[in-house]
Amino acid sequence: AVELSSGMPLAQRDHDFHVNLGLVHQAWADYQDGAGDDSTEHRSAAIDAYSKAISMNEQAVAVWLNLGINYFARASRPDDRDAEGDLARAASRSPPHSR
């Protein structure tokens, strides 16, 4: 799925594209965490994809939740280089209507 998505023209990469890409990377990272493998690459890719989706639609509450979950999951890893920053980003980012 990740390989196929890289071939999609930039003009067609809409909000839903980035949400789905985030879900794929999140599932991959969750699997790696469960297996005791390094999930940093896929966790960071999920965060990037969700951030792009939010930039296209700030009202997508589920995407905000997934973004926070992934920041928290990355901060929970003992090898996270910026755990405090990830926790702060998870706590400080919220949908516009909740502020």
C-alpha cells in the first residue's frame, strides 16, 4: 500500500489519501511495537501523513485523535530522542472547535 501510494500524482493526494496513508503506517508501527521492533520510521510517517491531512481539513476530529495517539506512542518508546517534545505536541494540538 505504501509503495502504491508513492506513485499517486501529487495533485490527487487529498485529505483522504493522507488519512489512509497514516492508517497504514500506524498499523505497521503498531505491529512493529508489538513484535519488539523499531517502529520509528512508520510512526513518524503516520504523524507526517496525519499532519498533512489536518492541514487540508482541520475539522477531522478522528485524524486529530490519531495524531495524538501516534505522538504518545512514539514518546512511549525508550529510544525516542524527543519524548518530552512529542508529549507536548500531543497535548498542545487539538481541533480548532475544542480550543
